[in-house]
Amino acid sequence: MGSRGWARAAAVLRAFGRLDRRLVYLAALLCASAAVLWPPPLPVRPRPDTLAAYRLAQALRPGNAVFIWIDYGFGAQEELDPMLRAVLLQLMRRDAVICIASRSIEGGQIAETVMRRAAAGHPAYLEGYGVRWIDLGYRPAPDVALRAATVNLPAAYNGVDQAGLPLARFPLTARLRALTPEFFRLAYVFDLGDGYAAMMTYVSQVTGLPMIVGAISMEAPVIQPFVATGQIAATIPGIRGAAEYETLLGAPGPATALDRGSALVAVFILLLLALGNAGAAANPERQEG
């Protein structure tokens, strides 16, 4: 590049360095919105953690029961709802019996919404409440209820479901007497806090029931030591793990869109940082106010 070309480049960088920050913020917002609405076709390669969780569920036989404990509220839905949906979709494909309970007060409502979305293409589940799946909802002192469920599951949840209907009226609950490997094959925790610790302490370590944790991204490193020692059978780490799960299912959904979108936004932010530093270098006389 000749001296004239370098001069033009420097002029462009100086102009960028003087750009109103509000325009930069607007550009970042537009990029983020476009990336989520029209995600780029970037590849998603499943990692060992997600593969392990997927394979455990793939080993289920028709009619095997799984227990799902929801330990997050409305604030974590963006990251954990897509993960829960992907797992439910796989369980429906395996024709599993699904029993859901909640550690959070909002968990029952979340479970109902996500279950209906996942069951949109599975009429047997969409119309099979009490036969294919059931929602036990939230109970005060949820860790105590979880521990009691290893002895008598219906009694631990006061003999009623999320809506207060008697469990005795549903054919499913006659099969699910206790939260043990005799009646269940897998336990899941979709976790924002320390629900995995309660499940590990009161259920998996006591009964031997394998446990899978769907965790927010920031929590995944805390869980890894327990995965390494076998106390937790597998983990699905964050929105990236949910996108990997959708890839394994061959059913790209909201997690894939968010993961690809966040990757594009990260590239855009790195570009802004590079241009911002170059613009500052080309404007040595400019001082921040």
C-alpha cells in the first residue's frame, strides 16, 4: 500500500474514532437482533459432556421412567428452557415415562409450558397427562420432599399434582412408588443454584440412581469435579450444550439460534474493539472527557 493508501486508511480510522458511541451501541444491538432472528449456518460440534448425557437417555427403553427436578425460575428461562425442551423431545422419542417436580415456585408453570412445546409433535404426550407424564409441582421445603420421595413418592408430594388433583386418579402414579432405580432409570436436575447438590446427596448417592445436570454456563465448571468422580453421570453445559443436544437430535431450535447468534455477536464485538483501538491510535490528540 502506497503513502496515499495509508493516508486514506488513517483518515477512515480517525473518522471511526470520532464516531458517536450511541451509533456503535445501535450497531451492536442490530447485529445481536439479526444474529438471533437469522442465525448464520455455523457448525455445532457436540462435546463429550453433552454426548454422555445424550447417550444415557438413548439407552432408555420404551416405558422406562425418568424424574426431572426443575431448580430455576423465570430469570433463567432463556438459557435453560431450550435445554429442557431438547431433553424432553429426546425422552418422548424414546417413549419414556416422565415425572416432573420443582424446587422453584415457578417450576410448575415452566414445566407445563415447556412440556407443551416439546410435545407439539407427539400427540401421545400432548394428550397423555397422567399416562405418559405428570407434573408434581412445587412443595414447601422442596429438599425435604425430594428426600422423602426416595421412600414414597406420592406421599412426599402430598398425594396431589401441580394442580391439586389426586395422584390416585392417574394410572401413571401407581407405577412410580419411590424415587429409586427400581422405578426410575434416570434423574435430571435443571439447575440455576445448588439443586444438583440436593439431588446428589439425597437421591443419587443414597439410591444409586444416575443423575444428569443441565446447568447454566457459569455453573458448569463447579459441577465438573463431581462428573469426573462419577457422582454426577453427565452434564449439559449452558446454551452451548443445549445447542449441541439439538444437533444430536437433528432438531435445531432456539438453543441453536442463540448459540450461533452469540458467536456472531462475539465476532462483531471483537471487530469493534479492534477498530476502536486502531481509531484511538490514529487520533493521538483526542483525549477522553
